[in-house]
Amino acid sequence: MSAGGLRLERVGVEMDRVAIIRDVTVDCPPGTFVGLLGPNGGGKSTVLRAVYHALRPSTGAVLLDGRDLHRDLGPQAAAREVSALAQEAGEPIQLRVRDVVATGRLPHQGLWSRESDRDRKVVADALRTVGMADKAGRLVATLSGGERQRVLLARALAQQPRLLVLDEPTNHLDIGARLDLLELVRSLGVTVLAALHELDLAAAFCDLVYVLADGELVAAGPPGDVLTPELLRRVFRVRAHRGTHPVTGRPTFAFSSLAAAPDPGPDPAPSGAGQRPASTLLEGQL
């Protein structure tokens, strides 16, 4: 799989004449892991749905290496370029693991095509990549939550996409499964756009983050520059205490409610991260 560069160019989405997202521009350079952050209802899932063909933007364009995914590609052609793990993604629990993963080959097959030797190899490779080859014959119903997420990831990889879209991929997983899944995703070399709730995970895994609130983009840039206590207070309505991970050097956070205690003042900036560049905040949005 080669990695594609994604650009959302001033994208807006309306539903029943109500603007859900407005004028959102996001850049995902090839091979990067990019996070969409923001409170519930901020527009993250809507942005992702506009990328993987579940919604058509009302304004703007979704470009993969310069090609408009909605204007230039039909749904089947787009599915050969973009695969998704959606929040509501369900797996047929009475099917076996291999059969679920094999459905990822459908965008590459004709209406009456039978599974080819290449299809079988791609499915086997996807199962091996996610560490589920030894469970290919198991019923999905017998798997743990983390294993099911790996099956769905294998199905997405079987599409051989150039862009992988993840909507809250770590929901309902324990901390070990969360780390394992995101480390695996990062290792794939494919471009990733992911909506994430856990700010520590976003700081640990993302190359760039885009913060949405009320359907608008309010901040963008590297996590260490963007995820400041001030921004988190304004966007998430929490008091954030920022530290530095002793191994990775990336930001970590502890949170308290705004009502829990008097504000102790700004946290000391971590070494090398004194002031965020002005470009990381979008003026007038907070």
C-alpha cells in the first residue's frame, strides 16, 4: 500500500439546512497520523463521513493526491483508495474471522467475480499484519473487543487503501488494547485520519492534530504546540495539568473540573515548548 496525501479544502456540510461543519480545511501529508479532536457534537464524525463517502460536502472539496473523492471517483473507486473504521461499524458476529476480512476485497471485485488467488493472499496478509492469522477460523462472536477491532482493521487493510479513516477506534478497549491498536496503525505506513477522544493518545501518536468545536476548526498543528491548558479549558471546559512523558517526551495530561478547585495559574511549559506558535490557533474562533 502506498500512502496518499489528503486535503479537506474549506469543507462544509449541511443537514436539513443546518450547517453541521463550516469551512474546515485539513491537511494530511502522505504517511502521517493526523488526529481530529474536540468535544462531543463538535463535528469530528461528520468530517470523517465526508471523507469516506458517507456524506457529500455541501461546500468545498475532499482531495486525495489532488483528485476530488466525490466528483472524480464513484463509491467503489473511492473504496479502493479510502477505508474506514466507523463508530457504528458492526461485524457479522456469526461469521468467521476470515470471511469478515474477505469482505474488504469487494471494492476490487466485479459484480459476479469469485475470490481470486490474489484476494486470498491479500486477506491472509491482512490477518497476519494485525496478528489474527491464528484466529482466522474463529467465529467473531467468540472474540474479545480488542480482537474484534483488529478484525475490522484487517478488513480495512484488505481494501489496500491509501488512506485509513478511524472514528473513535479505541472506544470500549482497555488501555493495553488501545496502545496495541494505535501502535499497529502507526506502523502501517498508510496515511491516517482519526477522530480521538483521549488526548493522551492523540499526543502520543499523532503527528498533527486539528481541534473542532461547534463545527468549526479552532486550532491546528503538532500536539505539543496545540494542546495547551488554555486551549483545553476553552474547548473542553476542563482544567488541564500538562506534564511530559518520561520516556517519549510527549505531553501528558491530568484533568479536573473547572469547579473542583481554584485555578492555580498556568502550568510550567515543558522544556522546548515555551510558547505555541501563533499559527496553531485560528484567530477569532475561541
